Amino acid sequence: MTDRTGAAASTDQEDVMTIRAVVWGENIHERTNEVVAGIYPEGMHATIANALKLDPEISVSWATLEQPEHGLPVDRLAQTDVLVWWGHKDHGAVADEVVERVARRVWEGMGLIVLHSGHFSKIFKTLMGTPCTLKWREAGERERLWVTSPNHPIAAGIGEYFELENEEMYGEQFAVPEPLETVFISWFQGGEVFRSGLTYRRGAGNIFYFRPGHETYPTYHDANVQKVLRNAVKWAHNPQRAHPAILDAPNVPVEKALEPIVERGGKLHAEGEPGYR
């Protein structure tokens, strides 16, 4: 059973649900496009959340764009271990204040999984520092995802490759920074290829970008895609406590230097005064 946000109702399994995940969905196409609504009648965010709930170690709720603060107030993010993000039609509607709030939590150690067209989301572009542009084609062509890092935990239980019969094509060049690891590479029926599973670290937070997920195709009902999402949540989870000190830039007094020093020359700031940002 779930409440209106998809949060798991109280059960005896709560003791083993250790990873607190929130699935964030734009929730526009599901309400305005008959094709998408037919595939995801409860919303894409609900389908993704239900797939994650199949793992008893993951506790899941969801949030959507139209909610106050887009469903991501400070206190909720403080209790989130991994945030899963899907957006497409209205990236610009996401408030800059919420984007900054999410970025801070990633730097502090919250995991982030960005899906498909989320490559153009404000949060992904903020954390990547690049345009995140790519080629694309909406033709329902076959996508074959090759596992390029078979021992990576995100690829656990996935064979040498898996296929999606209908997907939107993404093609290189993908204007993102060089990743820590490339877990998947996609081939499309039209001949293009794409780095479709990339890992990053920003501050103390783990980030995974996963390409599949065009809304007019049943991608998030696919068993392999669902397995990758569960694996990714568990990989992105940082079991350490949040590290808010990563955002500090303290002005260290002379008397607190590790070795004795004598202050020399002029300076801009008084003792203890914060620096410029």
C-alpha cells in the first residue's frame, strides 16, 4: 500500500528498507498526451517508484513538478538518500532555489540518478558544468545497450547486452565531462551510438546518468531497465552521514595554524570574516 506520494505504508519490512529514495517526475506528458497516459496511467514517476519497491532494501516515495517547492522542500531532501530525476517538457519551470537546494544535497552526499531527457535539466547541467547537448531522433527504433563494465554493480544481473524494441535515438557527441566510468553504450537501428550509462562524483555525492526512457514508449516497464534502476539506487547510496562541511570555506586564524607562523603583509579580511563568494 502507498500514500498519495507513493510512500510505502507501514509494514514489517520497514526495518530492512535502508535506502530512502525519492522519484521526481515532471508529470506533464502523462496528463496532456493520450499516448503517454495510456502507457503510464499513474505517471512515469509511479512506474519507476513501483519498480524500485521490488527491492526490500529501498524505501520509495515520489514528487512532481506541480507540487509546492516541486515536492522537494528542505526537510524532505534532508531525509533523502537517493533522488531519481526525470524531466523533459518544462525544465525551465524548475525553480532555481530548488535546483541549488538539490545541488547542495548532492555535494553533501545524496545520490542522484538522472534519466533520459533529464540531461537538459537544470540540476544536471549545473553539476556537469557543460551544455549536455546531443543528437536525437524520435523514430521508435531498436536500441541495443551493451554492457561495457560487466563487473560494475549497476550492471549486476544484466547480460552482455539487452534490447529495447522502440526508443528515441540519442547520438554522440554528448557534451558532458569525461565520466568516472562508462557502464553502458547504446547502438541504435539507424547506426548511431551513445554513451548511455555514465557515473560521476560531485562533492560527496554519486551521480548516474541513464539514457533510456522516452515517454511514448514502455521503457520503464522493461525488466532489464528496472533492474538497472534498482542497482543504480543502491550504487548511488552513500551510507556515510551527510557532509555539510564540504560547503564551508572557513577563514582560519593565525593562532590556529598547525605550525607556528607570524602574520606578514597586508590582507583584505579581518580575522574570522567570511571570504568573497
